Amino acid sequence: ATPDTRTPTGAPASEDPRSAGQQGRWLTTSTGTRLRDTDHSLKAGERGPTLLQDHHLREKVTHFDHERIPERVVHARGAGAHGYFEGYGTAASVTVAGLFAAGKRTPVFVRFSTVLGSRGSADTVRDTRGFATKFYTDEGVWDLVGNNMPVFFIQDGIKFPDIIHAGKPHPDREIPQAQSAHDTFWDFVSLHTEAQHHALWNMSDRGIPRSYRMMEGFGVHTFRMINAAGETSLVKFHWKPRLGIHSLTWEEAQLIGGLDPDFHRRDLADAIETGAHPEWELGIQVFEDTDDQLFEGIDLLDPTKLVPEEFAPVQPIGRMVLDRNPTNFFAETEQVAFHVGHLVPGIDVTDDPLVQARLFSYVDTQLTRLGGPNFNQIPVNRTHAPVNDMLRDGFHQHAVHSGVAPYRPNSLDGGCPFTAGGDLSDDQTRAFVDAAHNVAGPKVRTRPATFDDHFTQPRLFWQSMSPVEQEHIIRAYSFELGKCFERAVKERQLQALANIDPRLCAEVATALGLPAPKPTGELAVVTPSPALSQLSGGPWPG
Ligand code: HEM
């Protein structure tokens, strides 16, 4: 038996009549009793004390007292929108996922965000931007939880609490890094040279996007796709904005941050409301699923590395249009729960140690943030596919399950909890299959040697920048490191810059009034092509 409150109606979750916040013509209590007065508490005499028996007063105030939920531990500040994804039919050779079929439209909800600021922080700060997409496919929910930069600070998720602790506001005064000392962030980044690549993207104009509508998105990790023949490929996801990639200058970002801290949020909502619907094309870079999972010497399991598009072109597989604003910020944008483990048949994760930790972290944090284990029943999180799971009870259970106890095999309930016969899926080809990928080795807490090179790709990025972009990067490092109090931190970061590019280091060192160190070791020879479209921002193809 299918739980009756989760049968899909086909309507978008926010328009599902069962989710309507206001029904009927009268003001009522939460249990539907009509009210005659909500403006005066019940008192013993006109000027007397309020009575404990005033249930309506208590309900109204008690509910208000509990209106706030914890903000996200990261990516607290965000803006969301509804839309659709349309497949091109070009991905069939690599994946069985139905959403990529030609002309197939799948509803989506997207949430853009900054990473470090609190819920009420300004939009235009220098930061990475989150770009998370929930696809309500016929085969279940698929979440592509990405960022606007193709690489990440760390190579192993066990370091995530460390980097976030280093970057969040100072524990004593709760003043954000952006406005006071920057020592902890740059201490972390200079001590973990793997973070230099992402930090350089942050110091570039990509760190201050002009609009959410003008950002690229990246899945960052390498994922594994499975086709109808059961063959696997490794892929990287890319969103390319129809409007091209545009940034603010630092001065614009500072001014706008003061004048309109909601700049990006307002821009997204206004554009959608006026019919200028933002659009992205989704593309994949496809790599052979070899035993070593390397491509041109790049370890595909290392999330601090990208694969230049010259080596592996981004192949378009669909497009996304955002055409509807949320009806209620809290219900949708705040309560949406993304998770890298929300996968559909044909798309699987890899052994990238960063994604492996993320697989644990998202559900874990949402258990607290959204008050218990049933947050996938919240309208914005509800799948559009039929649900027939073995999960029961828990806080905020909205489904009314039938049948006897959910265990399998079950001789009393037709196989349980499924319909007579108890098949797991009547069409095995549409069921999720974990890619059968060989793993072997001793249990160790080390990282592979293929994760060791931390400077070649930052250098490639630096060299692909135009003179104006390089100037912006020099000014960004000079400004940000200029906020550090600790000389040793600045010197260590200058050393990292020397290893990326001696001129970058020299210019920043001059601005800081410090000597420029020499590179340690040989600088690898890099020959960037002038057409590094991914690195410098190319036009929307087609
Ligand atoms: C939230 C992206 C790494 C833990 C988010 C969000 C995005 C994102 C876009 C916001 C989702 C939303 O709008 O609701 C990424 C990317 C990563 C990464 C692209 C690396 C490639 C990690 C790692 C961890 C982590 C390594 C932990 C080990 C979290 C948590 C949240 C979050 C706890 C809050 C989720 C919530 O409260 O619903 N991340 N993240 N992330 N991320 Fe990550």
C-alpha cells in the first residue's frame, strides 16, 4: 500500500492543495476552530491579569516562539527558484537516466548561496557561491549540489570542519573575516597548499559574481555514469549560463553591499517576475572509467583539480530554465534539503574522499536543522515519483502507512511493504544499481601521491587570466592579506604565491611591504592555450 499523503498529484509541491497554508474564508486556530477575536487576550476583568486558560493566546505565542530553525551550518544565505530541465537526448550512450531523454522536461528547484555568511549577511561579498539543483525526475530525486567554482579547498572531507572553522567569523567577537582579521583563513590556506587553487579562484573576479544568472556551476567531483549496457564512464558536470559569465568589480561589490545587501536575491526574483527567465546549459566532460581513474595525469578523484576543456570538451546534454519564484521563502528556500546521495539510476558517485564525507554530512545536518528524519516529506523536498519505502514513524511523520510491520522477506504482508508479490521493482532496468567498481587495499589514513601537486593548476589559472583580471587578483590578495595581523601568516602565503607565479608574489609582497620569497622547487612548465574558455569564461555555446 502506498502511503496516502505522498501519492504524487503531478502539481508542483507548493501548489499541492494538501500543502496550502491558508484554506477557507475564516480565521481559525491551527485545528480549524473559527475565531472571533485575535487582538485581545482573555483576562479576568478588563484590567485584570491574563488567564492561563486562553488557549488561543498560548497557541499563537508558543508557535511564534518556535518560528526560527537553525540556519545551515554553511551556505546559510541563499535564494531559490523553480523551473524545468529539458534533456537533449545526447547522453544516452553514457547514462540510462531518463531525465536526459530528448525533449523530456523535469521540474527543478535551484538554491544559490554564499558559503560563509549567516542568513542575514550581504550578497555581494567575496566568497564561493553554492549552485544546488533538485531535479524531481520520474525516477526519484536527483540533487546536483555544486558550486560556481570547479575545484574545492580540500581533498578529504575530514578537513571540512577545519576549513569552515578557519573561515567563519571569529569565535570571540563573531565578526566575519571579511571585516576584521583574516588570520585564521589565510593560516589554513597557507598551511594546506591543496587549498591554493580554490583560494585563487576566490581572489579572481569569480569570487564576486554580478548575478546568480551569470555564474557557471560545477559538480566539482567526478561522478560515474552507467549506460543501458551496464558500461560505466566518469563525468564532470558543468552549468553554462545563457547570459555569459560576469562579475562585479571590488568597488561595485563594496558599494552594493552597503546599499543593497539583497542585491543577488532581488536580481534573481525580479528577473523571473519580469519574464527574463535565467537559463543554463548542462554539459558533461566524459572520461574512460579506467582502473587508475587518471586523465592526462590528472587524478579524477582529486577535487582540487579540474580538467581543462581543451583536453575534454564539455558536451551539452540539456538546458535549465528558472521561471517561477518561490511562494514562501521559509517553506521552500529555507526548508529545501539537498544531498549528494540523492541519485537516480544511471548516475553514481566515485571514491573521491570529499564526496564520500559529503554523503554522510548532508542528511546528518538536516536531521537537526529540519527537526527529525521525515524532512523528505516537506513539500519542496517531496519526490514526484511514487514512494514506497520501509521507513516509519519519527518526528513530523505525515504519511499514514498501512500493512503490517515493514520487514523483508515477509510472509504475512505480500512480501512487505510492497504490493502483492513483494517485488523490489517490477522493472529491474529502472532500479538504481550501484556501479560495480573494484576497490581493494589496506585500511590507511594517507593520501595518494597523485594528490600531491598543488601548484600547477593554480599557475595555469593565473596564466590564463587577462592583464585586467590579473590586476584584480593582485589587488584582491593585497587587500585580503593586508587584513592579517600575523606576519608569519602573510609570509607563508607569499611563499605559496611564489610557487604559483613569481610576479603575482612580487606584486602582492610590494603591496604588503614585505620581501618576496623565491619559489621552492622547480616551477613546472605550463603552456596554457589562449582559448581556455572554462578558465576565463567563454560564451554560451549555441
Ligand atoms: C551545504 C556545496 C563540500 C557539508 C552546501 C550547499 C552547497 C554545497 C551548494 C548549499 C545547499 C543548499 O542550498 O541548501 C558543496 C560543494 C562541496 C561541498 C560543491 C565540495 C565539492 C562539503 C563537505 C561537507 C559539506 C566536504 C562536509 C563534510 C555541507 C553541509 C551543508 C552544505 C553540512 C548544509 C546543508 C543543509 O543544512 O541542508 N554544500 N559542499 N559540504 N554542505 Fe557542502
